[in-house]
Amino acid sequence: MAGTEVKVPDIGDFKEVEVIEVLVKPGDAVAKEQSLITLESDKATMEIPSPSEGKVSQIKVKVGDKVSKGSLILMLEGEAPVQTPKAPEASKPASPAPSAGSDLECDVVVIGAGPGGYSAAFRAADLGMKTVLVERYPVLGGVCLNVGCIPSKALLHTAAIMDGARALASHGISFGEPKVDLAKLRDFKNKVVGKLTGGLASMAKMRKVTVMQGTATFLDKNRVQVDGKTLRFNYAIIAAGSQAAKLPFLPDDPRIVDSTGALELKSLPKKMLVIGGGIIGLEMGTVYSTLGARLDVVEMMDGLMLGADRDLVNVWQKFNAPRFDKVMLKTKTAKVEAAKDGLKVSFEGADPKTYDMILVSVGRVPNGKKIGADKAGVTVDERGFIKTDSQMRTNVANIFAIGDIAGNPMLAHKAVHEGHVAAEAASGMKSHFDARVVPSVAYTDPEIAWVGLTEDEAKKNGTAVGVAKFPWAASGRAIANGRDEGFTKLIFDAETHRVVGGGIVGTGAGDLISELALAVEMGADATDIGKTIHPHPTTSESVGMAAEVFEGVCTDLPPQRKK
Ligand SMILES: Cc1cc2nc3c(=O)[nH]c(=O)nc-3n(C[C@H](O)[C@H](O)[C@H](O)COP(=O)(O)OP(=O)(O)OC[C@H]3O[C@@H](n4cnc5c(N)ncnc54)[C@H](O)[C@@H]3O)c2cc1C
């Protein structure tokens, strides 16, 4: 055979990898290290270089062929190869060449160190990219760790134990009235936050992620400015998050706070108004009410915690009725006057009232308009969201957006997954955000958790579903816990019997919902769930039993009528 055989070199763990491009043709003169073909696995693309210079005499592969180490690629006339070329690296951006006009250079810059941002930065670093993480505050962790998920859960956990201890009176165990040391409680919450944010800082160090403190704004599609310094990047991941929405007519008064202010626990009000009946307002309301405040809630819409099915919310509302003096639905807050003896609030559709503290929780606004996105050509919508494709790529190919800024639901776990996708896509991997469902949880007492299609949505869209419920009043564990007010509901596709959604209300519902999320992702049907052995006695059994209810085979309830 004329010439030298050029074969696929050692390509690491990859086998049977598809040829997606043939970059040369017979008669071409090729230089040493010139790319001959491109291979693509599910994890990476890689180019195979020529081991020597020469002239291509025959091509032995075509697009679509599957090759492994040793497969013949082509025949080369001329100089014989002197050595087997090194395994090619999965395609990833080359570090930018040093250039004038920048103080620092990197493969990828991540703007914002919340759950989306730090996850993206850590994944990018793990994939071998030179990564800079820019955060305007001195601590990492963003809203979630510093003034969101974590501190609120630290306080909700404390509140749940206080409520649980009180409830033990009916079991014959009494502790007397709790004494609240607000400074100590604040310290506990701050320690929890410090432990987690400190952990992030050391993990950034271990990965050699450069953390820059400062506010980043785009100069163009390859440069950001961070407090006077210019940083040049190949890829940017925008993870600048969101902030609490404000009501413009409210006076500036320290007794009027948003969730961040409420988490500071500066004082304990006797009478507190929560403006906005969403999850964040009701979680913080729960904490203050357990610590001793009487609550009113005012909501413009016709229900609390919209998004969750009403039957789930009704259980929570009935159980929590004693916390509230008034729940004002379809009611607007019209005016607040900050007087010395209290905050005097007028409503449209309800009588005026005076409060010691007002918590404003009327939603969150994405920070899209605050990063100079226009300079990079990134489109930001009128609300401040940045639209992306399924790889989290914005309209500008080398810039990604993730987390709250990239759209609803504004949840930390969604941000984390999007962060991983963006980092992987920037490194050349074919990752997409293709999760079927994102679970939602209200960490109130009882907790409400739901995932996938809700029953209310199915009714609205006319989707044919089958719904099965298992009441916790029939759960041995829930009864033993003295908390049997909840239920577990599964929603199935009427034809395939595959689970498409579900909701749980009850203690620990936020932990239980993961099983339903997994079931939806795996395309499980009612038999798969019902035949999975759940440990007894647990509230998790209610998931299996709800599936059995759907199949008409549940023996923990009175006999079901034949379908
Ligand atoms: C009280 C409360 C409770 C919550 N509880 C939960 C919960 O239990 N579970 C849940 O999933 N979600 C919860 N959330 C929502 C959750 O906090 C957010 O969805 C999550 O933090 C979003 O992550 P992110 O990475 O998109 O942005 P963020 O966490 O908002 O982080 C963005 C970061 O970017 C920084 N930044 C912004 N602009 C710039 C700039 N130009 N330059 C440099 N840095 C910048 C900000 O300082 C911030 O640190 C809660 C939110 C609140 C307010």
C-alpha cells in the first residue's frame, strides 16, 4: 500500500466516536499537527491532528462513521510519522492571548456568586477552564446563602421546634412559655450562613477560581469592567440574580422591611402586616408569628401561594388559621402613613389598621438592567430577564445567563442546574437544560411541595389526567407524629398512567417531593411507584400508597369502588 497509514491515536476513554467532519480531501498537502477529522462523543468534540506533513492519497473514513483508537483515517504520502501524536484534548476555548487594554484575562468570567454563579464557576474550573468569579459583596453565596434559602430555613427550623414543643402539651408534656433571646437567635442564624459561605470560599480556592470583589459591567462582548479593572474573557456567564420588588408608595421607615430586613431580626413586633401572600412572605410570617407576632396578610390576587393546587394550600390555611387575625384577599394596600405610634395602613376593600412592622414581599425583580448588557449586545426584556436557549446561551454566542436573571421559577436548585449546563456548554460539551420538572416547596408548617403538572393546570388546559390521593389520616407515621392533616396526591397521564406531577402537604413534604421529581424524570408509571417498597412506618409510604390508590389496589384505605 502506498504511503503511511494515519490512525486514530489514544483518545482516552472514548470508543466508537462519531466522525462529524472530514477536514481534508485526497490530494491535499497537510502540515504536521493540521486537523484531519473532527470526532464528537456525547461529552466532547475533538480534532485529530496529522502526525506529520505529507500529501493525502486516500481517505478511509466518512462523516457518520464510528471510530476508536487505531481506526484507519487516511493514507499519507511523504515523510513517515515519527511519533504517535498525543491524545487530543476535548475542544475547549484556548486561553485568550494576552492583549493590550485588559488587567486580567480568563476563559470564562462568571458574574455573581449566588447558587447559579458559584456552581457555574466551580464546574467550569473542574472542566479545566481558567475561571474568574466576580461578586459585588465580600462574601460568596448570593441571595440564597446570605439572605434567602438558608437563613430563612434556619429560623423556620427553630420556629418548627418551638411549635412542636408547644403541641406536646396535648401529649402530656409541657415546657412553659419560651423565652426568646433575639440576639442569640440572630447569632445562630449568622453562624449557619457563615459556615456555608466560608465553605464556598475555600472550595473556590481549591479549584483555583479567581474571586474578584466588585461590580461587573460589560464593556463589549469580550470585556467587563470590575470597579475600574478590565477583564477580558472568551465566555461570560451572567448570574447576577434578582432583588426584592419595591412598592413605590411606601414611606422610608425602618419598621417597613423586605425579606432581607426581616431576616435581620431587629425587633419583635406585636402586630405585623405581610404584604403579598407568596411563599417568601408566608415563610417569614411563620417565623415572626411563632416568635410572638399576630399576623395579617394582604394579597391582591384571590388566593395565597398561587401556583400550588388549592387543595394543598387549604390544608395549610386551616392548620395556620390561629396565626392570623385577618387574611385579606383581592385587597390592595393603598397607603401607609409612618406615625410615631405605628404604621397606619389603608386598604382598598378593607378597613384601615395600624401595625408595628410591615413585611413587603411582592415578588422579585431580575437584575438584567444593571450589568450594561447592551454594551455586549445581550438582549434584556422590559422586566430585566435575559432570554436563553436550552444551553443557557443568550442571543450573543459566547455569553450565557442562568438563575433568577434567566427566568422563572426563581429557585436556587434551578439556578445550580442551569449553571452546570452553561459551564459545560462553554467548555464545548453538548449539555442542555432539559429537566422535565423543577420542584417547588413552601417551607411553612405544614410544608407544601409540588412538582410537574398541577391538577389546576390540567383542568385549565383540558389535559386528560387521573388523580389519586392518599390522606395522611391513614398514615401510621403521620398519626404517630400527631400530624395527620396532610395528604399526598399523584397526577398521572390518563392514557399511559405515567406520573406527570404531584403535590404533598404535610411535615417534611419538601423532602418527600424528590421521589416524585425522580419518578417524573424517569417516566415512572403508577405500577412502578406502587410496587416500589417504601419503608414502614414513614410518610414516604404515602407516595407508594397514592399510586396504589390510582391502581385500585390500596389496602390501607377502605375498599375502593371498582372503576
Ligand atoms: C427570603 C428568601 C428565601 C428563599 N428561599 C428559597 C428556598 O428555600 N429555596 C429556593 O430554591 N430558593 C429560595 N429563594 C430564592 C433563591 O434565593 C434564588 O432563586 C437564588 O438565590 C437565585 O440564585 P442566582 O444565582 O440566580 O442569584 P442570586 O442568589 O441572586 O445571586 C446573584 C449574585 O450576583 C451578585 N451581583 C449582581 N450584580 C452583580 C454585578 N454587576 N457584579 C458582581 N456581582 C453582582 C449579587 O450580589 C448576588 O450575590 C429564596 C429567596 C429569598 C429572598
